[in-house]
Amino acid sequence: MTTPECCTPTTEGKKCCPCKNMPAVFMILFGLTFLLRALGVISIHAASIAWPVIVIVAGLQFLLRGMCKCCKTETK
């Protein structure tokens, strides 16, 4: 499998596709939900709704991984 063009370093300094960072973003949001609840910033009701939504969206993102234009590659 080849590396997507968007993730290949060039002299122009192209950065990797943003979808590659999504698992880390979802982990941070998941942890932040519990931290804010523990600090009393958000209510237990808001936290009990937020974390399942974050997990569902993360799962959908994993299912749709590779669907963005820059991540589609052909295997050789």
C-alpha cells in the first residue's frame, strides 16, 4: 500500500491529512467530558449525554476512514 500524497513530506512542507488526527481528538474530547464533570463545570446530565455521542461519532469516523479524497490510495 502506498502512502497518500497528502501525507508524503515535500519541500513545501505538506502536512498529513487531518483525518489521521481524529482518533486523538476523540480521545481528548472523551477525557475532557469526564474532567469537566469532575470539576463541576458541566452537569452529570450533560456528561451522560456527551460521552456516548463522542463514542458514536468516533465509531462513525472509524467506519468512514479512508473516504476522504486525500486518503484514497490504490494498492500496488
